[in-house]
Amino acid sequence: MAKKKRKVPSLNASSMADVSFLLLTFFLLVSSMDTDSGLARRLPPPPQNEDQLETVKVQERNLLVVLVNSSNETMVKSQVSTEWYQTDAELHGRGNKPSLKDKVKEFVLNTNNNPLLPELMEEDFGAPIGTVPVTADHVVSLQNDATTSYKTYIAVQNELVRAYNELRQEGARKYFGSDYDNLTTDQQEQVNKLYPQRISEAEPKNFGGGN
């Protein structure tokens, strides 16, 4: 005699959607989620006294601004002077202007302790360099126009890097009596700390041309 198959009663799932919605609502209310809210920073108030004004002056003297506009002209501005380079040849010092490389080296070294150039502070770099005055807080700020030619942009970049390479080469010969490339890793690190490459590159903007 064949057995009769029992029918499995169907479940009533009509309320499952309501239950799921209630659970979702509960978790949304009690859970905390990470959100991108940007940098929580406030702009400093304008200087109110002489001490604050002096701090602003020190910050300005430590900055060398290099701007490349849409006409492929380069402006180099410090608290001492403003120089315009209209061609790549002028950037390299061909003509009646100092090269961009030499302007950067003058800014970084401040050998005459010019109060309008980066502040000199004594630091100990270990033997054989010892304690020497350096412009520890100097910054070279580079910014180009969105339409600056790639050729001019690379020419400016190369001059900035070449300035630091020459400073390190001169430091290696002065303190170690050898070329930078022939120094040990530790010796190169000492020279790098003596002349740190401080180039800050900003996002391109539309400056336009002309001076």
C-alpha cells in the first residue's frame, strides 16, 4: 500500500519585509559610520601684536616662490627681489641674468645672513661636519599654469633639482674630500640632512601670461 505524501505547509512570509525594514532602521540609528569631512582646521587670526607680526615676517623670508605662467615665463620671488625668465636660455643663466639654479642656491645658503632670506640656525650634523648654520626652514614653492608647456615645466624642475645636487656635491667635497656619488650611504645621508631638498609643488592654476 503506497504511502501518502504529506504536504509541507507554506510559510507566511508577508511580514518578512516589514521585519527586515525595522532591523535596517534599527542598525542605521544605533551605528556610527565614518564620513569624509575634510580637514578640521581653522584659519589663524590676523596678527595682533609685534611678536605675531615678526613670526609672519620669518615665515615669508623662508619662502622662495617660483611661478610659471601660460606664456612659459618664470617668475622667481623672494623678499629680496623678483626675477623674470622669459626663455629656457635665461633659466640656464645665458644672458644678463643669474640662472634659476644660482638663485635657489643663494636662497638656500644665505651666506651673508640677509634678514630677508631664510633664517640661519645652528645644527649638529655629526663628524666631520659638526655644528654649522643652515636655513633649516626654507621652502621652494613651485606652481605652474595649467597650460604651461611641458618643456618649460621640465626645464624649471631640472634647475631646482640641479641647485640641490650642486649644493650636495660641494658639501661632499668640503667635508669628505670626495664626490657625492663616491660617499658611503651614511655619508650621503649626512650631506642630505645638511642640504634637504625642500620643493613644494602646488596644483596647476590659471595664472595667464605677461609680467
